Amino acid sequence: MLFLIIYLRILMNSTTEKIFVCGAGIAGMFSAYYLKKSNPNLDIVLIDKSDSVGGLLKSFQYENYGIFDVGIHTLYQTGIDQIDEVVLGVLEQEEWSELPGDIGGTYVNGILQTGSPYIDLRNIETNEKPIWLGELLEAAVVENDESDNALEYLVNHFGNSLATKVMAPILEKVFKTKASELNTMAVKLLPMNRIVAFDDLPMQDLMLSSKIRSRVAIPNQRNLKEEYKSNKKGFYPKKLGLGFYVKAFMDDFLKMGGHIWTNSQIAKINISSNEICSLNVIKNNEEFTVENVKGLCWGAGLPVLSWVLDPGFTKELNFDPPLKNAIVNVVTSKNVDRFKDLQYVYVLDGGYSIFRVAIYKNYCPNMDNELNKISLEILYLKDEEEGLEDKILQEMINIGIVDCKNDLSFFQLEKLTAGVPRPTQKNISSIRDIRNNISAKKINNLICVGSLAEDNLYFQSDILKDALKKLKHFANI
């Protein structure tokens, strides 16, 4: 502890200009690394309130059963060298597995769909299907993009029948909120902007229309023509576990002279003449003042920043509570070949707490052992906690992950503290109010990165592109 205090005193009283990066998820990690690599003379401090860096890229380590991720993720090329060289350059090329596309499935209406992650109307028995398809084609012709909420978006995109009878109930199941109260972003967070409606042969011709293509998916994603595929490759470490990747990332950052403070948080931001001049930082329950702050890159969520900058304003905001979130890591003796080459499966049936299933062998074919590892992402409400493990087990049986409890050689429920913010109109509106309030303060050496730092900013590639644009201006590089 004495060494830590001495180290902190030296750094905090140093006359070298320091940039703090708050939040050590993918946006914060990239920002800290990029700034240090671009300007080695800067003192870059990456700070996070948890006891380790990585955010959702962390891994769990279990005796006898090895590594599981905190929800398995793919790292994608962005096509921008300044990003890809940082994010993917941490590991050598031979240390990456290049994934054969983004191969996903869906469990809906009691059926495991392996052809596409989008809902397959061909599996729904109804006499109304001709009406649904007629409304869908009419919506494609009219192409009305003006939507105030998720329900309106679905109606404009698919027609009234499909929207209200198929799509909206699924959104409401996942986010436990009426579709009319959800922001349009909710549709983008799930495979909900397209449906499967036609067999492969007619669909190949229909794909020629961009209006149809934006609404209707090919029934077997593996048959998608090259011209329609993304040219951005996805990667996962050959050595199982994104925690391995995070360690390599941070080892490089430290070798360059960067600093990492865990178990730390910014308690106060001191501003003079529209510039952040110093920070009050709490580390291991000790509060220090850091002088000579050149700037602050905030990637720990706008509500937290708002609370530090303007607690009175933040108190007046009205947020819908987040969904509780957990990861269930399992090893099963049952063969997982039922999932074929699927990397993940969305579970969209009503009443299920399982939201997503990830099959490790299809991310990491070079796994060190033959364990059938699967991770389940769970979304639930507080009043659904009782009996949650038994409920998850029954859902696993229904989906076909196991036949019975005896198929499980390992089952570990990990409850995550942060929860999942609901993409409701109320929450998105409050985030916009926060952004506007922060912007009105005109703090010249503050930038915000990460999820929802800007409107509709959620996906990894978009987050990194936004961060790069701001970092270039921020550091005058």
C-alpha cells in the first residue's frame, strides 16, 4: 500500500500533461492505446472502477473447466487501418481464428432455425400469411422511414399484421416493455429488421431489389452471394478466451508507458475557463487530486459522467430500470452438433429468460480440449430471480442443449452487476438530455466515447470509428 501511495503521489504531482481515459471496455481500451501509441510523450491513465480491465471482453476462469467469456464476442475489421492495427494488431496474425462470417440462428415458436438468425415465416402456420406478405411488399414500395417508436418502425417496415402479430410481441418479450414505448434502436439490437419469407430460388431474384433486400432475408445465410456479404472479417483468438486478448492488449499498453488504475473512479472534475484542470480520483478508498490534466476521455457511460459533472441535473432525470443480466456457463456431455456451425442462437420465444446461446467450438475450433462449452446470456426482472436456475435448466432442455440435468458436468450462474439498459423512449430521451447538458458546458478538453456517446451508437465498429474521429481532434494528432 505504501508503494502504491508513493507511486500515485509521484504521478499526480508530475508536471507531465496527463490524459485520463475513464472506462476500460473496448472503447476505453482502444482510446488509451491509440493515444499512447500516437503520442508517446503523453501520460495516459486508463481508469476503471472494477478490479480488472476489459468490460464485456473479460473472461471467467474455472478450475477443471478452464475459460469462459463474459458473453462471447467477435472482433471485427472496420476497414480503417488506424483502428484495425490497434484492435487486431495486439495479437499476431497466426494467433487469430478468422471466422467464416457471422453465422447465427434463432429459437422461436419452439423451433431451432439454423438457416438464418431472422424469424422464418415459413414455420408459422396461419391462413393470414398471404395478407402478411401483401402488406410487406406494399411497405417496401411505400418505404416510410418516419417512425417515432419501435412499433411504428415495425409497421412501416413490415406492414401492420406482421408488425403487431409477430414482431412486436418478440420485442416486448425480450425488453419487457411495450413496443410503442421502445425506441427504434430496439429493433436494431436484435435480428428484427428482416424476416425469412420465401424459399431460396425465388429469393435469389428478389434480392435484386434493395427495398426487398432490406426487409427479407435469404433462407440459408450460407448461400448468400458474395456481392451481398460484408467485406469486414470477424476474428476470435485461437487461444480460448477474450481475457487472453485483453491481457495482451494491456501488456502492450503498459510496455509503451501507459498507466492502468483499477478499483478507481473519478469523484470530481475541476474546471477552469472551460478546461478540465484537475481531477479528484478515489483509488482503493483513498482520494487524491490529480493536477496537470490535459484532457478526459470518458467511456464509462453518460449517466455516470452526468452525475459527476451535474448531480442536481441528473437527479431530475427519469430512467426505466435496467434488465438484470447474468451469464450461465455450462459444459455438457451431449453433442452440440444440433447447432451445426452456428456461433450463436437468439432465443425469442415468450417466457424464456435465456436471450442468447453461444457455442464455443464454432468461435474457437482450436480449443485445447473436447469439452462441449456453451454460454447462455440471461435477461430477467428482479421478481424473476426465485427459481431462476431451475427455469434456465428447463429452457435448456426445451432448446435441445441438454436432454436432462445429468447431461451437465458443469453449470455456473454468474450474475452481472451492471444490468442491461432498456432501449425505451424514456431512457433514450434522458440520454439525449444528458448529452445536450454536457455539450452546453462547452468543456474543451472532454470527449465522450462508447455506447450511446452519440445517437444510435451501439455497435462495436461504429463505436470505434466515432472514438477515432474524436481522439484525432482531442489530442491534436
